[in-house]
Amino acid sequence: VTPIAKDGQLGDTCEAITDQPVKRGPPTVIAYELLGEEIEGEELSAEITVEYHGGREGNVIIQWFRDEELVNDFTGSLKYPLTLADIRKHISVKYTPVNKEGIEGKSVTIMTDIIQPADPSIVSSRLDNCYAGRKIRCVYKYLGGEEGETKLVWSKSSNGNPASYNQIHNASRHTGYRHYDEYHSTADDLSHIIKCIITPVRSDGIQGTPVVISQVCEMPIPTRTDLQNFIREGIKGFNIEAKANQEKLILLLTHSKCQLLLPEDPEEERRAKKTAQQQQSLALASQQQQLVVHGISKRQIRDSAKWTEAGIKIECDEMPTDFRVAFGGSEAGWWLLSHSRPEMRDVVVMAFRCFHALAVEKVSVPTVGSEVYKVWSKGKMHLEAKKEKDSKEQKRKAMEKDQEGAEDMKEYKGVPQRLFTKAIMSRQSHDLGVERTKADQRQRETEERKLGPSLFQSRDTLRSLLQGGDELRATMEDGAKKKAGT
């Protein structure tokens, strides 16, 4: 500093020097704002403007509070999503600016008004495990304050027409998870459209906009495989129980009839099934011989009916293990039966309807063709299945031999001419055998094409059979009424 007098005379210059270099001042928050609607489900965003006085931003401190409680999950973030826990509370953010040197500035705090609940709504929903005979689950996510008694209404339709939906009354709320409703479907639901209407309800009774979800009820893959195997064999027996007296029974399905049997002992039961499979294709010579069906004595038969008789049908009962079978047109002819495994109840019902549909010409012919119907009605389906299995096995062996021959030709490369000639001759002999095998295969394929989808690999074929079985219930009832009237 140099002093100067009024007359301009200069004095002695003095210097003042700090002991340490000058440091930057603490950063200063010059503007701050909290953006976003103060409603559940929205997101708050803090916008902060800081003056660092020539410095740079360091590790700033950002803390969010629910009333006075620190919310650690969002520490360091400028954004905060509002949840159910924030309703009717104040949310605040405390921002402390820090520069690169670690110098903290003065903190600022921004606080909201009381957070309000959103209108009741369903933000996401889906139907899981939508298969016949399984528990179909409706899972949803609720938003809108504390949830009250949200309403779920289940219904089903065979064609999707709004007027055709019938309400399902036996759906239930899962006890372990609030946003989880389930309905134990049955074989009757196959190919139906399952619909669930979810109406969100808040704890104060205010309702939101209903949400509708729907899905087609499909056949489980394991069930489809089981039905294909049953049809290939042309016979199937199920160990069941009569609900009235817990009597052990066998429900036996064959190409021509359905029987309810009382096995004397496990050994005789095995013999009966074996005999049934061996004798199912034999014609019965007289009415007296018809009393002995597939090696099962009249004494063992509790009830029996041919597939073409009026009134034979099967229905699922309310309990997941139970079903009812009628062998005649009257209600007194119902048997209330049960399978020990709930997942098998619907397999029994679908197998019954497949066998029934295959045996009735007006359903079987349009679905699988006249040739298949003829094979089935003669009880020879298992022979056709064996023929196809043998054909596939021969084709597989021929392909393996063909591959082995190609590998042999590679191995003979570079060997003496005598051995090579021998290999060629062996190869030609092999080719001749392969050609014969291929010719036989082509002939078999031509025969199989006449049978159409004889092994029912198509999902649509099985579905059509089961739908035909459903229609048979109505037509058989009409036939029984006409017969009774006559």
C-alpha cells in the first residue's frame, strides 16, 4: 500500500502478505425447488442451483426425510418416488453443497405439504397358469392408498360373446398374499375364455376403475401327452373311490363302453387289465357272452354302459377331487366318485370324453376321419399305434446304418484298391437294403395317410374331440328324454 498526500506526495510503500494461500469460500445454494405432484405414485425431483465461487462440485450430501425419519434408500439421489408409506406425511429433502476441497456450504431444506393418496387403481395384472384342471391365479398390483376389499369377479365363455359369460362362484382369495386370487379350473373350462374383472377398492370404500383381463384356458402339455397315450392303447383304467361308502373301484374305459368295476384283489385287477388289452378287439358272439367283457366277470361289474347309449356322461363336482358319472338317463344313475390326486380328476374327465367322442360316429368322423373311426370302433387302435412305432423304429435304424456307411467310406480313403473295392461292394449291398427299407416305409406312410391323424398329435384334434364330448352330453340327454316319452 502506498499512501498519497493531498498535494500528491507519495509516502513509503508498505506490503501485507498472508501467512497461507487464500482458500475458496464455501459453496452457496442460490436457488432451490421441489418439483412433482405430492400424490402417491408420483415422483419428487429436487432442482438445486449452487454457486461454487470458482470451485467445482464435490460429494454433495442429499438426504430425504419422511416427517423426521431419514429414508436411507434415496440418500444421494435428487429423485424420490412417493409410496404408500408416505401418505399423510411430509416429505423433505436436505441438501448440503460440498466443493472438491471438501468444504461444506450452508444446508437448505425443502418440505412438501401432506402427501395425498392416489385414486384407487390397478397398475398391472395377469392370469397365471391358465390351464384346465389347474389353479388359475389372478395376480395384480394395487395403487391408491391403503387397499380395502378389492373385488374380483370371475367368469367364463365358450365363444367370447359378452352375453355368453357365466359367473364363476368358487374362486377364492389367497390367504398368504393379498394381491392374489385363484380359481381351480376343471376339464369343463378347456378352450373357454376365462375372464377376471378387478375393481380396486380403497380402505375408505372409494372404488376405482375396473380392469378386465382374460385368457383362453388351454390343455396342459402333460395331460395332452397322457390322452394321446390312452387313445393309442384304446383302453384305460383309473383307480377311484365311491364317495358314498369309500368303496375302491376301477373306472375302465374301452373303445366300446365304460365300466365301473369292483376288483377282488390287486392281483385280479392286474389280470383283468391285461386280459382286457388282449381281448378288446374280439367280437362277442351272443348276448350271453356280452356278460363277460374283456375278461371281467359279471359279478365284478358295478355299472356299465356302451358309449352309444343315451344318458352316459361325466361331470366335474365342486370338490377338486370329485366327479360324477351317469350310466343311464335318470338322475338316480349318478355315481359320485373321487380320485386321490386332484390333478388327475380332470384327466379322468377328459379321457372319458375323448373315448366317448371317438365311439360316436357323428362326432368322431368329422374330427378324425372315417378310417380312424372304423379302426377305433373295431378296437384296433393299439395295433395301429404299434405299427407306427415299429415303422419309426425301422426308419431310425435305417438312418443309423446310412450314417455308418458314410463314415465307413471316409475311413477307406487312402487304403489299397482291393480293400476299397470290397468296401464299395459292401456299400452297394447296404444301399440296396436301405432302398428296400425306404420302399416299405413309403408304403406304410401311404397307408397311414389314409387314417389321417390317427395318433392325435394335433392339439386341435384333441380339443375338437373334447368339445364334441361336451356336445354329446346335451344330445344324449335329449335322446334319453325322447326315449322315455315314447
